[in-house]
Amino acid sequence: MKTERKEEFKVSGQELLQKVKQLIKDGNVRRISIKSKSDKTIIEIPLTVGVVGAVIAPVLAAVAAIAALVTDCTLTVERVA
């Protein structure tokens, strides 16, 4: 039976894209949510095991645009253990 666990990371806008790329590379991430300082969800990124570069490229472009607009944010990561 697969279990899920959640983790939260506080990152600056400059660190956001790099952290998301690292999490995707880890491979056991089911969903990433980016929240603003006011705890509003800006974007939720569902990920599957078969995600490849061509599919994830537009998502990373959106994350880069968000990173340019926010100073600090929180990443909530759902992992499959």
C-alpha cells in the first residue's frame, strides 16, 4: 500500500524554479502546490511517474513567470512513499 506524505518548503522567488526542478527530478512527487505569503494557492502542479521533458517544459515556464513575480512563497509537496 502506498502512503502519501506532505512537506512544506519556504523559498524565495529566486530559489523557486531551482527547487521545483529538483523536486521533479526526485521522481516520487505526486503534486506540487505553490502558495503566496497570504497562503493563497497560486498554482498546483500534478505530476505522474511518466512525466518527460517535453510535457514538463510549459509547467517550468509558468513556474519561472511566478518566480519573477513573488518574493517569498511556500511549496507544498505531496510524495508517494
